[in-house]
Amino acid sequence: MLALVGRRLIVAVPGLVGVIVVTFLLNRALPGDPAAFFAGPAATTQAIEEIRARLGLDRSIPEQFLYYIRDLARGDLGRSLTTGQPVVSDLVARLPASLELTVCGLVLALGVALPLGVLSATRPGSVVDHVARVLTTAGVSLPIFFTGLVLVYVFYYLLGWAPAPLGRLDAFSTPPARMTGFFLIDAALARDPAALAATAKQLVLPAVTLGLFAMAPIARMTRAAMLGVLGSDFVRTARASGLAPRTVLVTYALRNALLPVVTLLGMVFSFLLGANVLVEKVFAWPGIGSYALEALIASDYAPAQGFVLTMATLYVLLNLAVDVLYGVLDPRVRIEA
């Protein structure tokens, strides 16, 4: 298993290098001049040129790239012009918010999609199967920002059940003492039930928005994988041997059907991190998605580059986690490695 992990990390290095190069060049190709944007509409040409020189934008593209690689090797992602803080500090402060929202949405989707997919596969053509198809089709068809707006309109504006969509906490709550950056975990560790309840209330609608979107592909993949496994020879043999139906379903069928689902989970998780950009804007969530969007609007290169590099690193780690999970579910992977 360690050899497999090492090979995956080595293979990921060229991809990360490619991400660094492409992101750097694409940011420079975007329309807009950061110096002119931050100098203001009333700034003179001389003032704009002074700001451009201070930002290093007066150098050639190869020179800018070399300086960027030098700073990157030191762990310096630059300084954000919009916040005035180092990009690393901004990402460290905002990443837990995005991860907490994404993990909650994915857990919610798994809690509904896995049983729904299993029930649909064991009862094809039934009412449960048709309901699952309707839900998964709606989850894929509706744009994620539209789903969020509908949930806010119904549960906040009409019914008044949900709190105002204004970030991770309402205006009357105090954040828990920062330990991990995840408000749910920090509130639990601090034994602060008020902060825990306030955080959970704020998480419900954005997590449901992400969960509905992620539920569709997971349920479909679970159903298709279960149908394939339930028709295989070893499942028929297990049934003929007199094993309990629950044992056949869980131990033999579900465990083998989870292999393609685990692969899909890595893709869904990384996609949800990207989809957070829209959800964070709808719910005023202070994550890295809204941070990167504000940087792009302002032609602020450093935060955009830091965001893409962070996403690429998370994607590599997710693929690595999927490979490790494969080894847990299927021992043959460990033997081949």
C-alpha cells in the first residue's frame, strides 16, 4: 500500500506543475489591469505605472513566472490586493468553511443516496425506484444556485423556519474558540451548545443544496452497480448456499458495488468544492470559492492562483484517499500494489 501511495504522489507531481504554469498564464491573459483597478478611475497614468511597478507587473512574463516559482518554493503565494493579507493566511482562514460545508453536503447525500440506490436495485420498477429516478433527475436538472434560492425563499422567507442566509453564524451568535476552523467541531470541543446549534442551523440549507446536487450521481451509480453485482454468479451461489438475505445483500453485494461508488465520491467531492462558488454567493458563506470569485472580478492574480493550486492539491489528496479506500474494500488492490 505504501508503494501504491508513493507512485500516486510521484505521478501527481507533473500534473501540479502543469496546473501552476497554466494558471499563471491564464491569469495574465484575463482582461483587466490590476494596477488600474486599484489605482481608481481618477488615477493618473504615472500613479498607475507606479502601482504596476510595485506589483511587479512591469516585468516580462518569464521574469514574473520565475519570481512566482521562487516565492512558491518558499511557501509564499503572494499577497491579496483586495484584502491586503497574505494569500496563505486567507486560504487557511477560509478553507475550513468550504470543507465543512462540502463534507456536510456529501454526508447528507450519502445518507440518502446509498439506501435509495440499494432499494431501487433490489426493487426495480417499484414505487421506490420511480421516486428515486424523479429525485435524481431533478437533482441533476436544476442549477445548484437556483435550488439554493428556492430553499431560501421557501424555508426562510415564506415559512421562517431557517435563519437568514448570512454566513456561518447569525448576527447574535459568537463563534466558538478557533481550534480546527470547523465550527461544528470547535463548538463540540468547547462544549458550547449554543454555538453548535447556531452553526448547525446555518449549515442546513447550504448543505441540503449541495446534497441534492450530489445525491443524483451517487444514487444512480449505486443502483447500477448493485444491479450488476446482484446478477453475478457469486451472489447466486451465496443465495443457493442458504445465507441470510441481509448477509448476501450487505457483505457480498454492497461491498463489491461500493468500488465504483468510491471512485465517484472522489469526483463528486472535488466537483462540490468547485460548485461551492455559487452556493457561497447565495448564502454569503465566507469560503474559498467566494474569495476566488472576488479576486477574479478584481483581476487579483495571487488569490486566484492560490485557489487553483489549493484545489489541485486537494484533488490529488482525494485521489490518493480513493486509492487507499480501494485497498480497504478490495484486498486484491493491495496485493497488486
